[in-house]
Amino acid sequence: MSKVDHKSFVDKCLGGEALLEDIETYIADWHSGTGQQRLSEFLGMTQKEYASWVRDPHILASLIMARTQKRALDEIIEEEG
């Protein structure tokens, strides 16, 4: 991942430029960076999305689906229930 690239992980997933498995690389890049962004912002998640992902990392695909369908993450999770 290029340091001058300003697209977030979520944006890149939505654009087909990143895979869900790439999140670990983005987190490592955030840890090695000197920016003042929170990890949630760096990844391109809202605070609610980030909190949900921290509680259950397996919802990452649901998060991307919710963004793609322009629906609430809670709706997608409930349907998948």
C-alpha cells in the first residue's frame, strides 16, 4: 500500500482494490504511521461500524455489504442472523 494513497481500506474494498484479508496490512501501516487519525478513520469506518467490528471481526464482509447496498450494518447482521 502506498503511503501517498489516501483511500481508506473500506473505500478500496468497495472499489475492488483490496480484499477483506488485507485489513491486517492496513492496521500494521496505521501502527507504523505518524498520523493523528484514529484507526477507525484510517480504515474508513464510522465509530459504530468500528465498534461492531472490534466486538466481532467476522462482520467485516457484512460491513462492506451494508456499504455497497447503502443499508445499515445492523440490518445486514440481523438478516444474516
